[in-house]
Amino acid sequence: MTETPRAEPTGSFFQRNDFLIRRLHSLSGLVPVGAYMCVHLLTNASLSSGPEVFQNAVFAIHSIPFLPVVEWVFIFLPIIFHAVAGIWIARSGHSNVGRYRYASNRRYTWQRITGYIAFVFIFTHVFHLHGWFHADWWLKTVAEPIGMAQFRPYNAASSLAEAMGSLSIVWPIFYVIGVLACTFHLANGIWTAGITWGLWITPAAQRRASYACTVFGVLLSLAGLSSVVAVTRTDAAAAKEIEDQMYNVRVQGRMIQPDDHKRTDGHSKEHPNGPEPIIPQANAVGL
């Protein structure tokens, strides 16, 4: 008896691994991408309580060991995968909203639209504030000359305020649109993931999940928008004075190592004799 040869999968890599890629795309949208977005927006919203609160949060983040590795493994690579897989799914899917105008169909269409907007927003946002790569040659010759890579972790609020105000109202409008697109995409994505993973199957369960995801999306949007408003209201000069005092206290207390690259002053000028001296402040902010 002759055994029938097994048919080999055909098509592109995405087509051959369609089920796995869709499941990984759904999972990565929740963890770590979605979870990170929540933490990121809530951290930025702390600026509403003052630059010192926001700076403390940034100090805590930059105390994480091997931070660049953590960022690439748990943030950047998952975001890139989610974006690439999401674009493929969106381009291979078909919406029937033109024929059947049900709410779920309209949400499916907006999920794709906000996905494209989020893709452009996130990669522009990272370029605007961080420059994509931390290599000095890239920052000095490519990113910074065109007004990108403007964020300084040890002058967090002041550098953020200056970066946001560099093009008048253009950047605030851009960030409002981006934040709203990202929060809708996440909230609606959670609802869709619940169906994908069999968490809510019945119409009643889907309706309850829809209410919960709507509330979640609205609250997260408010947190994100509050951070944009807080940045536009921040006095960069006053915030920088507070940040420099906090930096001095932490360096003198050996809580952090001097790092001019993460400061506005140290980054903007050369120090041939090593790091810029720390000037003691009589009224330094205590931590």
C-alpha cells in the first residue's frame, strides 16, 4: 500500500502561518504592547501633578538595569511585530460595512484606520523624542539637526515642553490625534481579543464586554489627553530648575551616576574634562 504524500503548505510565510500569527498578534497587542501603553500614558499623566512628580517617575524608569535591552525586548520588537502583522491582517481582511452597517462592522473598520494612524504616530513619536537609535553619529548628523530626539530623561518635563512647542500647535494636535487613535485601538482590540480567545462568546457577554472596554478606553484617553495638556502648560525654564536640583541631590546622594547625555545642558555642549561639575544647591529639592 502506497502512502499518500503529505501536501506541503503553499503561499507566503504569513499565509502558511496565518493562525499562529493572528494569535500572536492578538496576544502581543495586550501584553506587552497594550500593558506598556497603559503604563506609559499614566506615567506621562503624572506631569499634571508637577514636573517634580514626573521627574521622579522618569528617574525610577531609568534605574532599571539594562534598560536598552529591556526596551528592545519588551517594547520595541513587540511593537514592530504587532505593527507589521497588523498591517498584513488589515490588508488581507475585508470589511462588509458598506453592505451591513452594524456597529461591530464599523468598529472593525475603525480598528484598521486607527491601526494605521497608530503606526505612523508611534514611529514618529519615538523619532521625535528619542531619535530611534542612541548612537551619537545618528543623533548628531540625522535626528537632532531636523528637530528630532528632543527628550532628555534627566530634564524630562522641560525637554518635553520644548519639544512639544517647537512647531507651535502642530505637535500638540498630532499627539491628541495619536493618543485617541492608540487608546481606541487598544480598547476595541481588547474586545476583539476576548472573542478571538473565547472569553465572551454570547451576545450578552459581548455587550457587557463592550461597555467595559468603552469605559476603559475613555479613562485611558483622558489620561493621555491630560498629559498633552500638562505639557503645553509646563514652564520649561521653571521645570528645568527643579529638575537640575533633583539631579544634583541624587548625584550627591549617589542614587544615580552622573550622565550628561541624559541632560539638556550636558547634551548640548562638549565637556572635554569629563562630566559637567555638579554645583551644590542650597535649596535643592529633597527626595
